[in-house]
Amino acid sequence: MSRSLGRPLAALTLVAVLALAGCTGEPPAPASTPTGAGDAGSSASPAPADTVPAPISPSPVAFVPGGSAQQNLPIFTQVVSTVWAGADQVSGRAYVDALTASGFDKGTMQVTPDTSTIGNGAESIEFAVRLGDECLVGQVGPSIGDPVTTVLPGLSSGGCLIGQTRPIDW
């Protein structure tokens, strides 16, 4: 099986960008609170329950027409997660159709093939939406684990993905 150098390079770039962004999945350490160390006789006591901030409800995500890639990353990520949770996990068409239904322009999308050159299921697929000079890029597949989404600079060629893509002709 022959692979172009571009596709592994694109995947490596995506992984490097995510690593540099500090996406560790671990919550930040709680901030420390002064305990009155200057007072010899004071002891620390827990804050009253009414001073503990309430959890912030996540705001609903929606497509932002004319918005930047960064502004549309939350809806892109939500759509990718929804498709990944369904039966068509490694179907490029499923991602393209779901992104189109969410408001993204199919004419600005790219997707890699669902099968290898010898007909086996792809170990991973990539799909992208060009928004201005940037791209929303997603990667899914059995070799990836959880879906990966990010914002990357667009290519000077006008596309987002390096390597072989398939026509979006449906």
C-alpha cells in the first residue's frame, strides 16, 4: 500500500498543534486560598456554602454565519462528536452531511477516502471546512481514539488537507 508523505505529515501537524495547545484533559489545580497564616490563633475554616460559586451552565453552541473558524469550532466539535457516537463513525459522507445540516457550506469542505487503496476500511479519515484563511479540521477513526478537532491555517492552494481527498459530489 502506498501512502503519500503529506497525509502522515498533516496528522503529525495536527497532533503537534494539539499538544502545544496544552490539551491534557486534566482540570486545572484549584486556587489556594490564604488561611490567615499571619494570625497566630486563627484556624482555617471552610467557606460557607453560600459563597461557593454555582457551576456555569455551558452555553448552547450554534453555527455563526460569517464567523471565524475559532467562533465555529464549538459547533464543529459538537457535530463531529455526535456523528462519532452513531453508526457511521468512519463515513466521510456522514460528517459532511451533518456539518452541512448545521450550516457549513459543503462547497468549502474536503474529506479523505473511507477506504484504503486496497479496499480496506480507513484507519482514520480527515475532513475540513475552509472559513476565510483558516480551516476547521477533524480526524476520526479506529486508530485515533476519540475524535480530534482543531483550527489550522488554510493552505496557499485554497484547501485545508494535504494529500488525497475525494470528491464531494452528492
